[in-house]
Amino acid sequence: MRSDFTDSAMAVSGAFIRASVYAMLALPAILVIVSSFTSGDTMKFPPRGFSLRWYQKAVENELFMSALWTSTYVAVLVAIIALVTGFAGAFAINRFSFPGKTFVQGLAFSPLIVPAVVLGIGLLQLFAWLDLTQTIYPLLLGHLVLAIPYVVRTILASLTLHDRVLEEAAMNLRATPLQVIRRITLPLILPGLLSAAIFAFVTSFGNATVSVFLTYGGNVTLPVQIFAYVDTSYDPLVAAVSSIMIVVTLVVIWAIERLIGAERVA
Amino acid sequence: MLASSKEYENMEDTAQDVGDLVVQLQSVSRHYGETVAVANVSLDARRGELVCLLGPSGCGKTTTLRMVAGFVEPTSGTISINSINMTHQPPYRRDTGMVFQSYALFPHMTVAENIAFGLENLKWPRAERESRVKEMLKLVELSHLAQRVPSQLSGGQQQRIALARALAMRPAVLLLDEPFSNLDAQLRVRMREELREVIRGVNVTTLFVTHDQEEALTMSDRIVVMNSGQVEQVGTPGEIYEAPATPFVAKFIGWCSLLQGTVGADGTFASIAGLRLAGKWGVGPGTAVIRPEQIKLATDGAAGQSLSARVVQSHYYGAATRLVLDVDGERLTMQERFPFGRHPTHGDLLSITINTNEIRILPSTPAKS
Ligand SMILES: Nc1ncnc2c1ncn2[C@@H]1O[C@H](COP(=O)(O)OP(=O)(O)OP(=O)(O)O)[C@@H](O)[C@H]1O
Ligand SMILES: [Mg+2]
């Protein structure tokens, strides 16, 4: 009886703590989304009235829309490149021994020791020296440096848990190494691939500290643009833009799941 | 379980004249650093033969089997399949079908997809693939489970699917690594009989790994007894059981008691502790191999030849009781059925006779071929 009581007390408090954590995490986003529908001129909670006027303004705003496009474009590229290189890296660490393996592994497993700001400045200088500042590469590279370690880590964890005997069975059934990867390894580590891809996208899409140094040809990413805007004015337009950003993130996560998930059926 | 094995046999017929040795290992060794997993092993399997690798844990059975499949490369020696040197070929170029200890069914594919997997890699046309999958499912009598995924199958069903998947490609050799170790005792015996029937039905050459001597004796055409990486003896189940070549084989198969001693000029064996066995063996030092069934309780009429034995251990097995006895300072194992309630216990004194006619004495340091 005693343990029954303790059990239920633990369960209730556990549920309570979990609920509060989720609420705390979601609250800022909810606040922003709710206040973006205001009909007033200031960002306030609770909002005054209901209108879509700030959304209309946001969509009409050339600066925000091109920044949104740049961010999405870069983040999708980062997700794809990080996934491919990250898988290659994780596979190599998991399967082979090669000189410098511990170093590569260390890179993947230690958190980024260089502050993001320093990384941004460093990349800016490097690319200025290479005369490539007016290209997308600095931005891509900056985001990849942030995303790849996590991607490697996630996929490596999946590969470690993955049952190698299944690959041997496939090879015994005449599958070449490439066929084994395509038909056995990848489908079985799919959950890991999914979360890695989503993480890479979100890292790039939401990053401001590195991106702020690496704008190219007048193209700014959305977070940078929001910072610049908030610096001078504070109206519900940013709330509307932020809400759009949240929606885009959700859509992309959904698309990634559909896209990679579809492989499972094939 | 022999539903439709005819076609398989027909296919085999065309390959009959390639040569009779399907698998051939010549002085194969495998080292892991200092550890010698397999040392200088030579063995072969003829067409349609069921050869069993038998030995205690860690003696190198799995390593040997994995070298045939191509997952482990030998440190030295050659492996041929159908007279073609395969020593350095990758697994997917070898004509083997393997049933893994854990079955290794692909969890993200249905039973039918699992069986079709090898056929797809062999580029069979779709129609032939489908009919072959049906045929294999029928062979293992699991046609109704074609669309299930492996996690929805029992252990015995998974094993049969693994067998069907391996046989679907019509491999030259079927490889099995302790296929029954994950099944409970009763199912194990049933699956053993089924498996043997299927293998006989399709007439596929089979290499089979086990550490269970009963499994080896009942299933095999020939047994290869291994000990610490080496082959101790190769022979039919009868030869292995009746005429063990080394004390190790005698001990490993059938709970024999081994007595160190010497055969004197009169042909009588005297063990080190002093137990004497009258007989006509060749003079010299040797090891006497005494089977449990060669020791009997003394009947009244045989008082003259009986020996006095003290019970050291008593294990009840239902159908029989296995006793470890102390006879003149030697430990002997015997097996006997006692009436209910009359089981000897530790310390009891018994009167026994030993049937010396069938006892073999292995000369010390046996010359190995
Ligand atoms: N990859 C490896 N690295 C190092 N040593 C190994 C490796 N594989 C096997 N060994 C060693 O080789 C020896 C034989 O191993 P193997 O797996 O062939 O034994 P086994 O006869 O199949 O035993 P069991 O009945 O327990 O399965 C063992 O001593 C084992 O420790
Ligand atoms: Mg083994």
C-alpha cells in the first residue's frame, strides 16, 4: 500500500513537472503568436482586438520576405549537406579505424568550444581573404560547423545500436555493400536520420549570432533581419514575422518526415 | 514439411557432376592477435551431406563457420566451395545460405519480403521470385504468415522463416550456427526433427554448429569434434560415440569416465589410484574410457566380480538417475533407473560390476592423423 501511494505521488508530480516544463517552453511562442493577431499598434498581451493586418504588412514587406526565403533556402541546403556528410562521418567512425579517428570523434562529441561570435568573425575574415564574402558559402559553412557535430552524434548513436548481424545476413543474401546500406542500414536508422535532419534545419534557420557576420550580396537571414528591425521599432510586425517563421519550421519538419519516411515504404 | 521439394532436387541434379566435394577447408587457421581461434582445420562436406561442428564453448566453431560464409578471413589456409577457391571472396559472392543464431530477420520487411530479398539481389524476374517465395513458405508450412513482420512471429516460426530465406536462393551450402539455442527444450527437439527433414528433402549440403552432443548425434551424417581451435576427430555419429579417438572426445560425448593408468603384461589395466580392470589390452600407459552404461548394479549371482562403490553425487533425471561413484579412489559415472523411493544418496554404499569387454583404452599421447 505504502509503495502504491509513493508510486502515484511520484506519477502525479512527474506529470505536473513535465506539464510545467512544456508550458514554459511553449509559452513564449504562444505569446508571440497570440499577440501577432492584434489590431492595435503595439505589442501587448493580451492583444487588443483581432486582425490580420500585421500579417498583411509582413507579407508585403520586401526585406522580411527575401530574408525568409534566404533563411529557408540556406537551412534546407544545410540540412541536406549536414545529413550526407554527417552520415559519412558517423559511418566511418562506427565501422573503420583510420589515423586521426579519435580526433574526429572528439570533434563530434565535444560541444563547440569556440564562441559562435568568434566563429562568425573568423569565417568573415577567412572568406574576405579568399574574396568570397559575396557568396553563400560563408553562411553555409558557418551553419554546417554548428550542425554537423550534432548530426554525427545522433547518427553515430543510431549506428551503434543498429544490429550488425542484419547486415551480415543481407550480405549472405548476396547484397553488395552499397545495397546493404541502402536497403538495411539506412531504413533501420531512419529515426536517427530524421531527428538529425530536423536539428540541422532548425539550427540553421534560427541562428543569428553567426549569420550576422556572414550576410552576402545584401541577403540577410530572417533572424538577423528581425534583430535589425527590433533595434529601431517594436511593433506587432515582428510578432507576425516570428509566427510565420514558426509555421515554416513546422512545415519543413513535416516535409522532412514525409520525405525520409517515404523511403521506408519503398 | 516436405511439401514441394521436388523442384529443388531437379535443380541439384544438373549440378551433380561438378564434383562431389561441395565445401573444402584446407589447413585453415584464424588468429586474433595472440588468440588462436582456429588452428589448422581441414574438413570437407560432400554433396547432400550434413556435417556438424561439435565442441565446447570457445573452441572455434562459429569462427570456422563464419570463415566459410566469408565474414571472417582466414589467417592462412584455403576455403573452396564447389571446387572454386573462395578464400578471399566477399560473402556476397559465395554460394552459401546462412541461418543465424538470432535468425537476423529484417524487422522492416514482411516475411515474404525477407524471403524474396536474396532472390532480388540475384536478379530473379518478379514472377519467378513470387512463386519461389510461395514454394518456400509452403516448404516450412507458414504460408499464412507471408504478410506478417518478424516481430509478430514466435521463435520457432522465425527460425523456419530464416531457414526458408536461406534456402530460397538454392545455395550450394547451408550454414547453421546453433539454430536451436534460442528455443525451449521441447520445441528444440521438434525443430531439430523438422529441420533434418527439410534438409533431407531439398538435399542441400549443410554445415551445422552445435555444442550439444545429442543434437550432433541425432542430426549429422558426420561429426567434426573440435577442441581449442583444432579438430579432434572426424567421423559418423556411431564412430564418434563408439570409438572416440582421444580422451577429449570420449569425455565430451556421453559422460564417460576417464581413468589414467597402465596396462600390465597380463593385459590388466591398473589405474593410478589403484582400480584394476581385468582384460586383454595392449601393454603400456593409457586412458580407460568407461561409459555410464558399462557400469551396472551387481546382481546376486555376480558376487565374485563386484566392486564396492560409494555414492559421491546423485542427480535425478526422471527416467534415470546419474550417479558419481567413488570406486577404489577413482570417480566413475553410472546411470541407472531406481525404483521410486529407493534413490541412493550421498554416502550410500553400492555393489557394482563393470562390463570390461566394451571398455576402450586409449594409448597415451594418441597419434593423430
Ligand atoms: N572478433 C574476435 N576477436 C578476438 N577473439 C575472438 C573473436 N572472435 C572469436 N574470438 C575468440 O576465438 C575463440 C573461438 O571463438 P568462437 O566464437 O569461434 O567459439 P565457438 O566455438 O563458436 O564458441 P560458442 O560455443 O561459445 O559459440 C574464442 O576464444 C574467442 O574468444
Ligand atoms: Mg559460437
